[in-house]
Amino acid sequence: MLIEWDASFETGDQKNDDEHKYIICRLNEIWAQIGHDNDHDDMEKWILEYCNYYIRHFHSEEDLMVRAKYPDYQVHKLRHLAIIECFDSILIRLDVVKSILRDEVRGLVLTISDHMKNEDRRLARFVREHPPTR
């Protein structure tokens, strides 16, 4: 578990605390999935779902701040934007990783194809012409 809910996270607002508990739960789920052999498309889907939830949470929180005339609204909103930028960075890096993996797999496919078509065929031809002794 990456992060565990405790009293230090409590805001005193049940709706907000429930949303924060859910956010922590999702963070732990994504963290747990990173250690497994998961498809990068699945990982991207989970992160996007989580990011979208977080954005909805931010909108709700920002609406509350505006209605309450919260004096630190602008600073708080900037911190929300910084978190969204972190999500964007992760998604961009995930795309880069997927692109690199695709290139690596293409290279692997070409290497294996070449090996089978050339080296293995040459070996098979040699063995046919020079049967091994038992």
C-alpha cells in the first residue's frame, strides 16, 4: 500500500472525506497495478479514469470555494492545476513508453524473422546435408 487513510486527512466534511478516501484507494490500486505485468492501455485507462474523477472532485471543491468566498481560492486552484499537470505528464510518459515498446517489439520481430529465415534455415540445411551422429 502506497498511502493509507488516517485522521490527518480528515477535513470534517463527510462528502469531502469520502471522496478523499476514494482518491487514496484509487491511488493504491494504480500503484499496485504498476508492479504487475499489465497492459499499458489498461494502465492508461485506469489513470484517465482516476484523473477524470479527480477533475470532477476539483470542480466540486472549487465551486464550494467560490460560493464560500474562500480567500485562498486562486492558490488552491493553482495547486489543483499542478496535480492535473502531473497526470498529463504521466500520460505523456506512458505514451512514450508505449511508443518505445512498439519500436522495440518491431525490432524484435525483425530480428527473430531474420534469424528464422536465415540462421535457422541455414542450420536446417546443414543438418540435412550432414546428419548428426547419435
